[in-house]
Amino acid sequence: MDSEQTTDRIAALEAELAAARQVQAAHPWQRVQLARHPKRPHSLDYIQRTISGFQELHGDRGIADDPAIVAGMGFFEGNPIVVVGQQKGRDTKQKLFRNFGMPKPEGYRKALRIMLMAEKFGRPVLTLLDTPGAYPGIDAEERGQAEAIAVNLREMSRLKTPMVVVCIGEGGSGGALALGVGDRVFMMENAVYSVISPESCAAIIWRDSSKGELAASALKLTAQDLLRLGLIDGIIPEPGEGAHTDVDQAAENLKRTLRAALAELMALSVEALVEARYQKFRKMGNFFTEVAG
Amino acid sequence: MAWFTRQKPAREQGSAGEQHQVRTEGLWLKCDGCRQVIWRKALIESLQVCPKCDYHFRIDAVNRLKLLFDGPWETFDAGLYSTNPLGFVDSKPYSERLAGMRKATGLSDAVISAGGTLAGRPVYICVLELKFIGGSVGAVVGEVVTRAIERAVAQRRPMIIASASGGMRMQEGAVSLMQMAKISAALMRLDEARLPYISLLTDPTTGGTTGSFAMLGDLNIGEPGAQIGFAGPRVIEQTIRQKLPEGFQRAEFLLTHGFLDAIVRRPEMKSYIAAALDFFCGPLQ
């Protein structure tokens, strides 16, 4: 068997495996737990394994550097790329430093600054989503959390460079989406992406935030759900019991998806790219009937 | 028979009292701002702004449109109905909730999309209806607003969106979340076409609504006292475990911190917008 055949065979087997896993599909609440698993790989774990010569770039050139978002440049399989990702901490000290992965406005503005730099030099952008949500604090509101997110949504929709988005863990509402507008949007198999956290949803409906398990099912927040709803382009399989059991393999799977996506996107003109991106989001949520009136 | 064992005709008396109260309530009401009693008719004449303390009462989408358009308006896309993409069930099924809301408001969802003239100039206006599930944005509102913006681009007309919304609609999950990106992308096209977009932020404008189209105006105009923010006050209090300062997330707070171009009183709103459009598009001939 030559190598191409081998690759095909591997892909086929993995598809089979994914299908087999589907059958014993985990409960959405288990996915939420996996997405938040203390050992789950975070943005820097993927960057370390995917990007060579990564140089982190700091600051929004306005007020501060937000450690909850890492941004920088490096090389993906020899080609320049810009990476922006939400970053959680692992131990208590790191968690506090990263503000539990909850970005502030300056984080989103830093992200946009670096993405505009990518556009200027014609480099593709990879964004990694992993946040419980945008930071809900007085300072964040004072500095325009809403405005920072809104501007990112608008500007990312016209950025003249290929953009690949991967939700690697928690896709926490608008705070995640503020880095989530791209030409291809993927989710890791056990990642979740939702308009509201299951706990907050439960607090609203049942006035009991411990009923997150029920809310997790109701919200349809798993990768499979989002694929079915036409909101993402694909699911990146995770090894074993989840990405944390074999981070190298998880990164390898992400790499394969990124490689294929970039190959497709780099072949398009920027005009075609931006047009297709508009149409992609334009079609999201065709869940209505229309009667004349 | 002793007087204290006598049976009172309590029923009749009670209902008579109730009737009396209802009549009074119809004529007078207490201002939520200054707690003074005001004559309802005076309040209507002053566009639901308290004549004593300038407190701006909330108004519904239809009254907002009356305030802005010169005369009758044309509505668009009023026949879009959500198909309940998640099959969501909370205290009652979402589809039942929708049916109830439709009956109560006469709208298919939480928005009215309209076209007409404002001080003689043709404009498109979308107004979110707070009474319809808190003015929340789901697939229908996302589509109706996006179509309105695309119509403004095609017809080269100014776009005005008046927000009164708690954010994205939980019952439509990630589908509603993506409407933030969809509407913002449409506004990108309006921006590329160099057409004016005026965002009117009224009480309350919060969550993903503020985090997308409400903050993207060429002009972001707030009504006095309107609550405007991203995270809900209760969420913030729980996170930081402190009481929030007085006036936090009010329009005046946003003006001070640089996120509103102006705060405009309701009686001056139309002339303010007309003047802004004269500036953007040139005075009408």
C-alpha cells in the first residue's frame, strides 16, 4: 500500500470510529464536563503543537494586554499564519492570571488589531474559541465590552484574508463569537457552543442553577447539534475519552482539518472569500416559515 | 344578633371598590421616576415622558414608529414565523410561548420592519418589540433585520434600528447567537455602501443586542435613563460580589465612558435624526 492509500484508509477508519461513537453518544452534560475538564488542552497547548516559531504579541495599543486572549504569529507547516485564541489557566495562579478565560474589551481589541495585521500582510488567521463568556465586570462594561464584541463581528466579516475558527472547548456566547466569524468554523468533538451557559439557562427557567444538566440538553449545544443546525462546517474527532487523554493526537487531528481548510481557502480570491463568508453567515438560522402578509 | 356575628355582604362591597380603583388608575398614574402622581393624558401628550421629572416611560414598537415617521408606513416581512429549531421546552413549550406572544402583540415575532418618510426623507426603520419575549433576537428577528439592511443597501436609503431588547433568544440557542454575526455582517455591507446607520438604544438594550448591531451605528443615540449594557447587572454582582454603583449601565454612564454619541430626549428625537440625516445625505431639495 502506498502512503496515499494508507492516509485514505486511516481517514476511513476514523470516520467509522466517529460513527461508532455517535451511537453511544455522550449526554450533552457530559460534553459540557469534558469541554471544561481540568486537563483539557487550551489554546497554547494546541499552538505549541501546531505552530512553529510562535511569537506572542501583546496589547491593544490602548489600555492594556489581556492575558485571557493570546495572539501572535508563527508558521503552520512552513507557512506564515496568525493565531488568536482565548486562553484559560490550569492551576489557581494561572486561572486568575487568565481571568478564567474571560476576555475584557482590550482582549477583543488586541485580537482585532492582530487580525488586521494578518490582513495587511495577507496571512491567514486561525482563531481558537475557549471561554465561559466575555468577562462580566464593572471595568469591562466601562470600557465597552459590547462595543468591542460588536466591532469584531463586523470587522471579521470583511477581513480580506482566509479565516479558520475552531471551538476547542467552551464556546461561551457572544464572548466566544467575537473571535468566531470565519470562512470555516469547526468544533472539537467534545466542545460546546451556546448562547448561554447551561447553569445560567437553568437559573432563568427553573430558578435553580444546579439543573444545568437539563438545560444542557435543551440548549442543543454539542458539536453534533451545531452541525445538524447548519452552524458549523465540521467536527474534529478527539482521541480516546477526550482531547485531554492524548493532547498530541488531538492537535494532530486539528492540524489535519486546518491543513485541508487552508488549502481550499488559499486558492480563492479575497473577493470570493469575503462574499462566501457573508453568504455563509447570511444563511444561518433559516428556521422560519413565511406567509404572505 | 350581635353585630360581630352579622354576615357582611363583603363580595359586593369589594367589587365596587375594585371598580372605583380601576377608574382612577385609568386617569392617573404614578411616575416610576419621581413617584409623583401624573395625569395620564398629560403623559400621552408628552410622548410618555414624565412632565415633572423627565422620566422616559417605555413605549412599544408601534408608538416608536409613530414618533419617527411622518405618516403611515409600509411594513415588511411581517409573515415570518419561527419553527422552533431546538424544540425547546421551559416552563411551557417554546412554540406555545410564541403562539401566546403572537396573540398578545399581534406580531409574528419581536420586530417591526418598516419603510416610510422621516421629515420627508425615505428611510427604513426596524424597531424591536420588548413585549415579545423581551425583544429577544432569534432566527426571525435576525432575518427580518438583515433583510431590512439589505433593502437599505439596494434602495440606497438610511437605516435606523431602535433597540429594546434583552439580547439573544435563549430558546433558539446557538441559532440565535449566530444572528449577532449575521446582522453585523449586513451592517458591514451598509457601511461599505457608505449609507448612514443610526442606532437608537432605548430602555433596555442589553446582551447580544448591544454586543452586535446596537453598538455599530454611525451614531449611537441613547434615550435618557435607558439601561444599556452587555452583561446583566445581576450576573455582574454575582461575579464581583459587590453592589453596583448608582447609575451603572444607564445611558448617561455610557455617554461618560464614550459609547454613545448623544443622549436625546424623546420629544427631540425625530428632529435630531432628521438633522443627522441632512448632514450624512445632504439636505433634501
